Amino acid sequence: MNLVELTDAEFVKFRDLIYRASGILIGENKRVLVSNRVRRRLRATGIAGYSQYFDFLRSPAGTSEMQPFLDVVTTNETYFFRDASHYQWLGDEYLSGAIQEASARRRPRSLRLWSAACSTGEEPYSMALKLTARRRELAGWRLEILGTDLSASVLATARSGVYDDRALHRVGPDDRRTYFDESPPGRWTLKPEIRSMVTFRSHNLLFPLGGEPFDCIFLKNVLIYFDAASKRKVVDVILAALARGGNLVIGPTEGIQGMLGSLEKVKPWLYRKGG
Ligand SMILES: C[S@@+](CC[C@H](N)C(=O)[O-])C[C@H]1O[C@@H](n2cnc3c(N)ncnc32)[C@H](O)[C@@H]1O
């Protein structure tokens, strides 16, 4: 049995399955990557070949294998304060505006933020650190941060709040000392008061989220491998979840600027819904 690489037919079957389940469209040039990642699941399940594994995935007995399969084929790279300008805007301009509007009674003293496709949690926790930096002005506010992702394993890491040096390379020494416990050296655990600010939930961006709308949504570094039809679906989900007057922050590779015509473009990466 050749387990080195998927055959043409196997690759197409896995590619179509990944597309239907997640919206991610895997290019022909990613065959080795997919082969390597699926092989990890062959080892974990003890299944001998790619085709048998595919059949298992599609069978009733394989329903619970879908999640670990999606875990291995998604890319979860992230770190604290990725795209510094986004967090500078959030911590300064955005929060100052919200605080001023609330004191003028032009908005309620509440903020709901959503990190859509949050991976291992660095993005929503970075939001939490920005809110915490202004906790005196935000005293008495209802503050909610939601982090969602398709992958269960990244959400487990997110909930644990434990990170390595690489994830923290943009976190300054003061914030490290104040908001993390380091033990052993190079292993950083977020303090409970920051962890408790974020709720994590499993969610596929191709489907509506439901619930109350959000004042600010971060949608970053997730849609790069989505085709136009899947991007459109995600944009509709995001627009439905954005409150009137709410802000949408997008990553440099989302490629959805042309689909955001109903929003006001504030910066190349920042869009606002009319209020
Ligand atoms: C590269 S990470 C981005 C993390 C963070 N937003 C950032 O910018 O650093 C992309 C994440 O998107 C998630 N993802 C992929 N397809 C998804 C989908 N259809 N719904 C929800 N999350 C998805 C992956 O599991 C992965 O954790």
C-alpha cells in the first residue's frame, strides 16, 4: 500500500469533502500537505489506507472522526497582537469613541466583541488585554468577548490559556508579568481574570451564529483558501451578526473587500455598518 501520497482520485475526494465541510478550497499544489496531514489520522485510527479512511469518514461509524480530520487539515497559525495596527485602533480610537458615546448617553455601556475563527485564542485574549488596559473607564460595563472556531482541538488550547514564547513575542514585559504566570520558563499561563473575559464556542463560519449582534468583529487570516462562493456565505453570516454602527476588522488575505459594499470603508482593513 502506497501511503506516501494520495492518488489523483483520492486527492479529489478529500479536497471535495474539505470544501463541503469547511469552505476551504485546497489547491492542486497542496497534495503533499494533505497527504501528510491525513496520514496522521491514519496512524491515530489504525486505518491502513487513504481510501479506507475516506470511506470510514463518510460512514455512520465515522461521524466522530470528522472533527479530528478537520483539526488536522486546517491551518491554525496565530499569536498575540497579530497586526499591531488593529489592536492599536481597538485599544485607543475604538474604545475612546465608545466610552465618550456612552458618557453622552448615545450608546449603552456594553460591548460585544467576536473573534471569528480564533484558533488557539490569542486573538480574543488580545482583545481582552486591550479592554483590561482601560478597565477603570469601563467599570460597570457589560463586556463580552466570544471566540469561535471550527476546530475543537484549537478551542481546547484556547480554553487552557497556556502559550509558548513564540505566541507571546508581541507581548511586552509588563503585560507578561501582570497577566501571565510563567512556569516552567517559556510556558505562559494567562491569569484567570483574563481567561474569564472570553467565552469559546465551536462554530462553522458557513452557518449563521445566532444570538445578539456584535459591536466589533475580527475576521482575520481565515478566508485565504476559501473560494468566492464560500467567502460570500461567510460575509453574509458576518454581516448578519454585526450590530448597526458595528465595526468589522479583516485580515490582509481575506480577499472580501469587493463583497463589503454595504459597509463604509474606514481603513483598508476596517469597515463599519451604517447606524
Ligand atoms: C490561521 S487561523 C487564524 C487565527 C486568527 N484569526 C488570526 O488571525 O491569528 C485560521 C483558523 O480558521 C479556522 N477555520 C477554517 N475554516 C473555518 C470555518 N469554516 N469556520 C470556522 N473556522 C474555520 C481554522 O480552524 C483556524 O483555526
